[in-house]
Amino acid sequence: MKRIAVLTSGGDAPGMNAAIRAVVRKGHHHGLDVIGVRRGYTGLIQGDFVTMDLGSVGDIIHRGGTVLYSARSEEFKTPEGREKAVANLKEYGIDGLVVIGGDGSFRGAQLLSDHGFKAVGVPGTIDNDIPGTDFTIGFDTAVNTVIENIDRIRDTATSHERTYIVEVMGRDAGDIALWAGLADGAESILIPEASYELDDIVDRLARGSRRGKKHSIIIVAEGVGSGVEIGRQIKEKTGSETRVTVLGHIQRGGSPTAFDRVLASRMGAKAVDILLEEKSDQMVAIRNNEITGIDFDQAFSMKHQPDMSIYDLAGILAI
Ligand code: ADP
């Protein structure tokens, strides 16, 4: 292995820059050339490559987003598109690729190995929805962004003695809602992995109000449905005012937390180690605080599940 490339693909996540930095610096530490590919698989097809020297990743560890830009590429899903990508990789003498992204991006990476390229995935997505790893890069930052905002909403909720519904990201996975819900003492947490009854939510609100609670926060993961609609239903049942906040894309941005910077640094460095061992088709994972590599096939055969003990605990503590 002489020359490796790194790209970011799919939805961006805070901490991706720290992962790029780790790949570049660890690569150089082992005497490798490192090439950056701009705009994910789109850049791979277009040959949008840039040499990454040690200085190229200076002053980025604390920045959100990705300096390599990210993209979704329909063309890469076609054999013709991948042929172009492979031709570019060959022309540049690249024999290993680090893909920082989600499981869609990893499926793309796996297809490159059919052409003899070694590809390793680094899980970067705020949703924490990649099977096989306890955490993904960006999740911790997103949860911190959510609770910072809910803390503000809580101030005004107390002043006005209202019920606030906060819709957070998580189309298929409720991890952000779950962690933010426990961290913020939400009365109810609605996630795609657990069914809910409107009557239970209303009961919890009534119980809180009987013991003199001044406000209530209900967190809804977007995969459950519209926060606005749920707010309307609660208002209809209780007759009292509700306010809905949809946090949206602010959850994707911002400076990565220390946890995400450390995770990204460890994972990016591990990806280089895996390539140096001449292994391929693996995803870097953190399991029980150990950074390890697992086969893409193994990861794809699993289903991500949030830690439901957090859900149960949040229900007990927010009584
Ligand atoms: P994420 O990596 O965040 O899950 P996507 O699912 O949008 O995001 O995937 C990012 C890109 O990876 C896609 O635009 C496409 O170029 C590539 N990709 C995704 N799935 C596949 C697939 N099954 N085969 C080939 N390429 C894929």
C-alpha cells in the first residue's frame, strides 16, 4: 500500500473533518501518500482529487461539516459510473480508499472491491443508525445541540406553563430523541422503535400537572410522524395550549464535541491501520469502547437497535 484516498459521502456530520485529519496524518506517519476526493462518489467519477499533505488538514479538527464536501451520486450506483471511478483510481495509482459516511456509502465502497480496490468505511452520521457500532461520528454533537436548544425552550416553557413538543432528526432510528430525552428529562419520548398511545402521553401530562409541574417537554423523532400533528392531537385531548418546535438542520451542524473529535480521530487512524494490514471490506466500529474493524457483510446483516434500557429509564425518571 503506497497511496490511499479519503472521501466523505452521504449526509455530513460534525467530526468528519477530525476523521479526515486522522486519515491524512496517520497515513503520512506510515509514509503513505494521501489523496482527498471532493464531493464523495461524484468526485471519484469526475476525478476531483487533491493531494493532502500534513498542512492541508490543519485547523479543521474543530470545524463542523466536511472540508472535502459531501454529495449523493446516482451515477455511482450504475456500473458505468463505477467504471469511471475505477479508471480514475487506477490513473492516480490509488490502492486503498477510506469512505467516511453512512451505510449507503459503505455499500458503494464494497462494490469497488470487486475491482481490486481495498475499501474501508468510517461511520459518520448524526443518526447513530449504523449497525455494528455503538456510536457513529456526529451523534454526540447532535445530541448536545438538541439539549442546548431544549434547555432554552424549557426556560420559556416554565414561564408560560405550557407543553412543548420538540421534533428531532431520526427517520429510522430514535437514538437522538432517546439520548436527548433522558438528558433533558422529557415527559415522553416518541421513537420509531416503540409504539405509543396518545392516552399515555396525556396521562403523564396530567400526573405532572397534579404534582405542580410548570411545563412539559415531549420529544418526537421525525420517523414517528409530524411533531405539529402530534401537538395538535395533544391539544385536542387536553384542551390546553401546546407549542411545537422542529429543530431541523441545525442538528447537523456545529463544532464537534470532544467525544466526537476523539472518536473520529481513533476511527480515522484505525481505517489506515486496516488498509496497511491489506484488509478490505471492513467498517471501523466502536464496541464496548474498543475500536475495531468488522466486515461490511457482518454489519449489513445486523439491524441497528437503540439501547432500550435508556427508554425505560427515561420513563421512570420523568415521572
Ligand atoms: P449514507 O452513506 O449517509 O447512508 P446514502 O445512502 O445517500 O447516504 O449514500 C451515499 C451515496 O453512496 C449515494 O449517493 C451513492 O452514490 C452511494 N450508494 C448508496 N447506496 C449504494 C448502493 N447500493 N450501490 C452503490 N452505491 C451506493
